[in-house]
Amino acid sequence: MLQKPRGTRDFLPDEMERRRLIEERMRAVARRWGYREVCTPNFEYLELFTMKSGEEIIQEMYVFEDKSGRQLTLRPEVTASVLRMYVNEGRVLPKPIRWCYFADCFRYERPQKGRYRQFWQFGVELIGADTALADAEVIMLADDLLHTSGVEFDLHVGHLAPMKHILRDLPPDDHRMVMAHLDRHDPQALGHALEAKGLGDRTELLLALSECREIDEVFEIAGDVPERPRIEETFTILDSQGIRYRPNFGIARGLDYYTGMVFEAFAPNLGAENQILGGGTYRLAYLFGGDDAASCGFAVGFDRIMVSIGDFPLEYEPVVGVVCTPEARTRALEIARAFRKTGIRTEVDLMQRSLSAQLSHAARTADYAVVVGQRECEAGTVTLKNLHTGEQRETTLDDAVAEVMRFGRC
RNA sequence: GCCAGGGUGGGGUAGUUGGUUAUCCUAAGGGACUGUGGAUCCCUCGACCCGGGUUCGAAUCUCGGCCCUGGCCCCA
């Protein structure tokens, strides 16, 4: 049998309805904050992503050549596309720009729990606002979004400035290496690496910084960080609005292009892949030929949210099965149309089943059967049967529709 | 790319010291029943992941691959 490609999934209707429900909640939250949805191409020039993230990421992407020899790739993320779009068409729009997106992305990686080769991200980008409140708004929106989706999560908020301040003697290329060791909670490797650079005295500071949970202590450790007022203002805003988060100035993983505030969220009930959200401030527009607009955004790992939430019951809507004899087929289709017009899910037999077989099928798949044969056709009525109670009565079509609409409201 | 455990009808399973026609449940389609049910009975459909090797004989042993689950690495 033909298999689906590795790392992809099929979604049956029950799961699809759950996904759509959560997706719609996220859209609604973003809309309430003024973030309107945009859509960018599923594939882009390879260059867009290598400019942003470097040549190494090619091996993690679905890269292909089109019939004209263009180097293209399925998008591995959406931020680069949104910023390209901003440079292409958004520069004249009034600032700040608030956009959101929901899109599938593709990465050629080894699948595991919560990690797939096709996966969905919900994200927002705030472009053109460079203030503490802008940073805080994006975090508060992330918090609102996660709460509204129903997932349990821990929110970590940090800023890269204190760490960069401690490492200010090091060339930027070395920052990455140091951050990688820090992120892996590998103090020995970190110590050795700094020792080799003649900065062994910084090891203690960095470790203390990543352990630190109080903002005041951050500056005792890191010293006179120029960004201190901005950082404090952001945290003050979050506190004033009752946002629950953990200050974490050790956040460093894979955040090459972030410039200041960074934040992440984790779902405690997931496995190795438990990060469900990541974001921060960055500057990308100039890379794609635009101005040096300050930006701030985040992306939610939608599939991980769904894994973390697990199955939940969907709101139930009544289903009607129209059961008819062959001579009543035209009337049956009219009846089905009348039910559908009021929004009721209505199904008719397509398999030329006997009346008894139609009813038997309806009993498994519907809440009501509407039986129509020659008798009802001549009398201008329908027989409405409640398949849960077994009660049935002959009545008018309008009355039958009205009864089904009352279903589940008592 | 690496490690561990797996792969038997659509779903769930039995069978693996090699041995007849591969077990059972369920789902799906039909019938018993041409104007009334989910029960019951009957029928139908449908599987040993793929390929090589060992053997008289492989679902079973062996090697390689693919895929699944989880972990490592990575995580824009």
C-alpha cells in the first residue's frame, strides 16, 4: 500500500474539527489585539532563508528546483516571508504594523513526539514599534493566546543584553558558542571554552545569570547594562497586568537573530520537544532590502499545543438522516434541503438501501430519522423519528425542522 | 546523522524452540427483513512492511532497507 511521506500526518474529521476550533480561537485573540491575518507563499526562493539563517539550514529544508531552474524551498518558518512581504508591500503602511498568520511549514528533520516534517505555526509580527510597551504587548498577546487555547504552560521571559554585556570582550562569533554551552546546562564545557579565550572569570557570572530569577539580581551580576531601563520597564508592565512568567536570562537556544527581549513557553506534559512558543525582538527588514525596522514577534507550535491539550469533546450538533422509499426520492431531497437551509447537518442514502437498512444506518450515524414514502408524499407530511428515544410522529416539515433545532438545548 | 523498542486484514490482536488452508474481536458491505433500528444469525471483503539469505519448508532464524514510537543531535 502507498504510504504517506515520513513525518507527515493524516487528520480524520474529529481531529480536524478540534484543530479548527483551537485555530479559530487563536485567530480571534490576535484579531482582538489588532493583529490581522496575512498569507505568504508556501514556497519561496531559497535565498530568503539562507540570508536570514545561513547556508547550514539548507540540509534541514525541502529544497527543489523549478522548471526554469530557480532554487526554491518549502518554507521552514514564516517570519522571513512576512518580513519580505513587509519590505515588498508594507513599507508605506502606517506604523506599527500588526500582522498574524497560520501556516504549515516544512523541515527535513528526524520526526519524534511533537516534531513532524510538515507542521503548523501560528505567529504574530509587530513591525515598526521599538518600545518597552511594544515588547510587552507581544508577550501579553502570547500569554492571552496560550490561555485561550486551553494549554497549560510555563512562560519564560528574558533579554539578551545582560549576557552580551558579560561577553562584550568576545567577538560576536564566539557568543554563539558560549550560548550553546549555556543552553545545554554544561558548565564544564562552558568553563573550558571561556578559559581558552582567557575569560575564565566570566563562567561564574554566566552561570549565575542563567540561574537568576530576580530582575534586580540580574544587574548585580551583569553590571551596568545600558538596556536596563528598557528591560525594567517591560517587566514592570507585565507585572502590572498580572502576567505570570519566570524571568530567565539564560534563554539562548537558537536565537541568533534576536536583538533584545526574548521569550519562550513550555508545556510541562510534553516530552523532549516541549517548547510550544518562542519569540522576541529582531531586525530583519534591512536584510531583504528594506529599512532597519524594529520588529517583535513569536510563533506557536500548533501541533505541540494540540498534543499537549489532548482529545476533548466537541460541541455536539444534531444529525438528520433522511430515509425514503424509491418513489419518494424527489420529496426526500426537498426535505433535506429544508433542513440544511437552517444549518442542520443532513444526510440522504446514496446506496439504494432498503428502508430498513437506511434506518439501521441512520441509527448509527444520526440523531433523527426523517422517514418519507408514498404515504407522507400524498399527505404532505414527514415522519420524524427520534433515534435516541425511539419515539416517532407524523408532522409537517416545518415542525420537524423546529424540533430538531431544539435538540440538545434542554 | 546516531541509539533503543517495534511493524500480522481499515482498527485492535493470537500465533514466533521453523511445519497443513494464519486465530479471534471489531469496523465496512450485503442478506434473513420490498414502510421502521443499534440485538441475533448468515454471507462477503480483507493481513504476516519490502527485498536478499539459510532451509525440503520462513510470519517465526539471519542480513539490508523502509516505516512507526520514543530519545540523542539540532531546533530558524
